[in-house]
Amino acid sequence: MKKTKVLSIILVIAMIVVGCSSKIETEDKKESSKGDINSDYINLTMVKPETINPILNKDKSVGYVMNLIYDSLFTIDENYNVVPQLVKEYSIENGGKEINVKLKDAKWHDKSPVTSSDVKFTVDFIKKSEENPYTELVKNIKSIYVINDKEFNINLNENYSFSIETLIFPILSKNNLSSLSKKDITNNKNNLIGNGPYKIEKYEERDGMFLTKNEDYYKEIPSTAKDIRVGVVPDQEAQVAMVMALDSDIAKVSLNDLSKFHETEFNITKYEGRDYENIIFNYDNPILLDSNLRKAIAYSIDKKRILEEAYMGDANIVNFPLNTSSKYYNKDIKSINYNKEKAKEYLSKVKFDGDKSNSKDQKENKGNTKGSSKINLKIVVNKNNIDRVKSAHIISENLKAIGIKSEVDELEGEELEKAISGKKYDLALVGWELSFIPDATPIIKSLDYKDEKLNDYMASLTRATNESQVKDIYDSIQKYVNNNILMISLVIRNDYMVTNSRIEGKIQPNDFDVYEGITNLTIKNK
């Protein structure tokens, strides 16, 4: 629904592609599936790519593999915090409108150096390319001034607190790509030279890739790290099926698929994803402008029951739309716990003004300071999202227990979109895909809650020029949003990686790079 989708630079970036991988036959050794999985390689899969150009690719599974082959200026770690990758040093100057960068002594897989010109070429390429997932990341970049092979300045159109977090696009080789036509630049054979920890030793359209360790990588790769086979499959379901059939070693799986894997045969890694679920209020209904009612609703909701019954324990309860391991997420702010007595206490403080209400039910409450029995809230939810539907009905039960009537309206697609955009609801259960950029302001702005203090906080957040300032302002915003119950955060869903039990070691996946830490994996008895 448009109301709950990212409409700005921050959340559009949530579309950044990354992905999974597969199985392949080498030129000199044709093996059966069983032979492949018992080989000396780690076997991954990816969906058949339209292109392996890492900027133009739009498939997540291909993107995850490209993360092994191409590095970025910065990347996202397992805690969803940005960390330097190709960058050795950087500083933010000129009130946040200039970033000075010095590169590490990295090399392309053809042994030529990664240079400042490669970075400038990549940014220009993204800007002029149509429909690539990284366009929004570079919109604020005004220009790049190359000082020398390892140093350059990024000049921004305007100061933005999270400018460093936007520099997570893969860097392309100017020497290999700058002279190619638009058609040739998508040709896979022209995109075989990367700069990451693995290099493409062999690639065939039907069979996939064979990746070997990059011995010239600027960071030390464990001597035990294994080479990788990446096979081609038709879709994500086939990726899961390949692991189940022991024809592939690793795959990202859904909770529904997780039950198919037995722990004796597979290792399961759980990690926090980016699917955030919350409840929003319709502030066009004057009664919901009363924070006492919002607090009554918040205290009435049994989040632990929602977690266990609606989300089957497959999530983390949260108090704000940021990943809980992010350096900006304030864990000291606790979610409001289920407390019927407190809910009733706040409900008794609600003052009803029927003359200003948009709702027929609220008009009946005129002059009644204890008219909770007259409140009838409309809860809208996506009919096709089973977890949210269950949550909505639990919330309706919770509200009834403190004397508030409610009805759950299960709507599909366009109907739900119209209900939310047309303000035909009181509470709505919605979901967002959190951005890799830890900027929650678009979500907060979408609440349409008019408040000067909140607006000042938000403006200060985007103007901050260092991490310490951002943390301080974010603390204030999180406290303000939670103390005033501007929305009710519910959960962030978990994701899962399944690994064949023949693989030893731990990976540290996140939704940006599910194969993070793959160089630490070894094979039993090998």
C-alpha cells in the first residue's frame, strides 16, 4: 500500500538487491549431485541472472553472490551498522556537505589497483543508468573530485546525517567497463572482474559460477576458507529444495520452510530481518488525539501473546522502527507491557468531545467522561496476511477486555490502500521493510501526527554532523514517540539460514549480506 511503502531516499533504498547461491559442474570433473555435495567446495545457488553486473542486477539471490565478488566503499555488518570496506580513512567536513575518502590498497581480480576514478565512474554509471536499485543512494551526491588514485572528495547537495550509510553500492572497474556500449555492459562475460574476497574462475550461463579465493585480497582470508560453486536454479523454491535434497549447502528459508529441516542434518542460523510490523492511528479522529486513549490501547495489547500466537515466536518485540542491534536503537526504552489495570486507568482519563468527532460512534459520547463503552474502533488489516489478521483479532479481544468495542475489517489490496489513504479506519496494522539506512523519519512522518516538538527533533536528526549527535537526537525521538504512543511498534520478523551439517563454522548473516562470514566455514573431514 502506498501509505506504508517507502516514498523517499531512505526507504527506497530498502530495495537494494542482495541474494543467495548454488551448484555447478567444473570443466574437467563431471559429478553427480551426491558427488557435488561431498566435494571440497561449498555449494550455493542463485536464480538465473539477467545480468551479473552488480549495479544493474535486480535479483536478491544474484546480489548476495555478487557481494562475494564485489566490495563497496562501506558495507552493513551483522548488527545492521555501516562499516568501512574499501575505505581506509574518511572524514566529514564543510558542515556535513563534504566527505573526504582515502581508499585501501585494494586490487581488481586482474591485479590492477582499485582507484578513485573507479569510484567516480561507478557513481556516474549509477546516475545515468535507468532503473537500477542504487539510484536513490547517489541522488544527494553533487560531484566527486579525484585528488589522486587513492584519495577523493564527495560533494553533497545537502547535509544528511546518514550520508555514509548511502555509500554501500558495489564499485565497478572503469578500465573494464567504461568503453562498452549499453548492451555490452550487461553482457555477463564483461562482468567477470570484481574486487571482493572471491573471484570468478569460471562462468557458464547454464551451470553457474566457480569461485576461488582472491589471494590478493586486501584483508586476510582464512587459509581454511573453501572455494565456492554457485549453481543456477529457476526460483527461490528451488533453492530451498536443493538444500533439502543435499544438492546445495546453504539457503535462506522462510519460517514455513523451516519445519522441513531436521537439526540432525542441518544447522539453522536465526537472525533479525527487516520486516517491521506496527499499529498506526488515524489522527483525523479527534478522540485519538487524546494520548490517554492511545496509552489505554497500548497497555491493553498483549504483545507477548501476539508474538507467540500470531507470529509463532518468529520475531523480536520492538519499541521503534530500527533493528534492535543497531547502534541507534535505544534498548533502555522498554515496550509498554500488557497491563489491564493501567489501561483502564488511562481510559478513565479520556475526555470525549462529540461535537468534533468524525465518527458517529464518538458523537454519542458527548459530555461523557466515562463513555468507553460507546467507543467503537475500526481496525483494518490486510486480509491476505495471516499473521496480521491474527494480531488484529487478538488486539480486538484485548480492547474488549478493558471496555472498548472494536471491529476488525479484513481488506484486500486496493481496498486496504483506499481505507488507509481515505482515513476510513481508527487503527491499522501495517508492515514496512526497514531501510539499510537507519533513518526512521519517513515512517514517523507517515503517521501524519502534527507536533512542533517532534518536527524539531526530526529536522535536527537529518542535520546532525556526527554519530554522537545522531545518537542523542535519536534517543530523544524514541522517548518522545514511546511516551506519547504516536504509534505502537509490535515486532521485527526473524529470517533464517539453513546450512548442511557437513559444513562447520558460523556465518553472521544479515538481510544485506546473507553470506557474511562464509570464509570462516569449513567442511567436515576436509
